[in-house]
Amino acid sequence: MNIEFPGKTVIVTGGAHGFGRAIAHAFAARGAWTWTCDVLADGLGETAAQARPAGGGRLETAIVDVTDRAAAGQLVDRVVQTTGQIDILVNNAGGVCGQVGQPIEDVAPAQWQVIFDVNVTGSFHFAQAVAPHMKAARAGRIVNISSGAGLGVSRTGIQAYAAAKAAQIGLTRQLAHELGPFGITVNSVAPGFVRSNPTTEWQWEAYGPEGQRRLVESIALRRLGAPADIAHAVLFLASDHASWITGQVVSVSGGP
């Protein structure tokens, strides 16, 4: 199965590191005109510098806060005005926003809200912005990067993160039904634990040798995944090979 994206235009949010960087690189390397955004300028610069576009692909970056509805709309408008289309949206921006697990009674309202704003509302903003363009084209792919935390229990112990990722999966299913009549598919990739960014590196070190061993042994394949594993699942769901798949959550975790 050879998956390529020549002539396609893609937006990937949260492209400053980790999954977002791997996904943006994967699309550009397969011929797509790829735009990736983040609030981390230095990280975006590294993403751009490390890109290896091929087959007519290219990679553009933009500083965008996904929680800002106007900014999300402006990026989508800029992409459409530049390329004439938007074929694929990958809502990857998210995470724990620097938080660690704590008892529910100690969680401040602002701590709860910021995680929802980035993980759920940001996905909604971008889906809302691309929907009219995809409807007009009667085609499109939206892939949301959720988490195993949205399907079960979060290893982080952060209540808002588990709830936000479950909400993102609910949004995926609802949009699949709403947008399906227009030829638009909406799916989700739910990664397991991957050492992909500073937060997951800190988490891995915090487990210690014994905790790391238990984590790996809880995975059916007995190994951790890599950002490329997540990118490959996204590529499939964004391709023509997945044209009759929508409203689904693909767990990419090495097994339960």
C-alpha cells in the first residue's frame, strides 16, 4: 500500500515537537503542501529545519494559539487563499499543559479549563473553520489525536486530561455523522504511551526503572512506540484507502 498526497493541502496543529512534528514531516515527505502551527516558535523553527519535503511537498509554519477562534480561522483562510483548498486537518495540539496529577479537591478551575480549551475547544475551532471549505469541495479528512486516556484511565492522574480526551472522541463521532453526507470523514487516533516530548520524557523518568519495566510489560508488543507509529496511522486515515472509515477511534498503543 503506497500512500502519497501530491496536490493535497494539510493543516497539522501542535507541530512544534512530538506527534505533530512527525505527522507534519510525514505529509510533506509524501508530496503534501503542509502547514503546521503551534505557540512555540523555537520548536516550529526546528520542525521546519528538519523537514525533508518530497514529490512537490513543502512545509509552512505559523504561530497560532488553537484556543483563539479568530486565529484558527485566519490560518485556515490564509491556507485556502494561498493553495485554493484544504483537504486534510489533523487536530494534534493538546497535552497536559504543564500540569501533574493531584487530588480532585485541589484542582483549580483554571487548571481544569486550560486543558479543555487546548484539547477540545481547539479541535472544535479548527474543525469549524475548515468545514465550509470541505463541504464546498464535498470531500475532506479530519483526524483528531486523542489518547488512550480518553478510552480508559490516564496514566497522568490528571482528571481534566482524561475527560478532555474522552470529549474529543465524542466530538469525533458527532462530526462524523454531521459531515459524512458531504464526503468528509472524521476519525481519531488514540496513542498509548510514547516518549515524544518533554512532558512524556519527564513522566518516563519519574516512573523509575521498576515502573518503566512494568509499563513496557503491560504492552502486548513489549515495547514503546514512536511518533512515527502515530504518524503512519494518521496517514492511513487521511488517505483514499480509508474512504469508508469514519467516526472511529484507532488505538495505536502496542496492544492492551
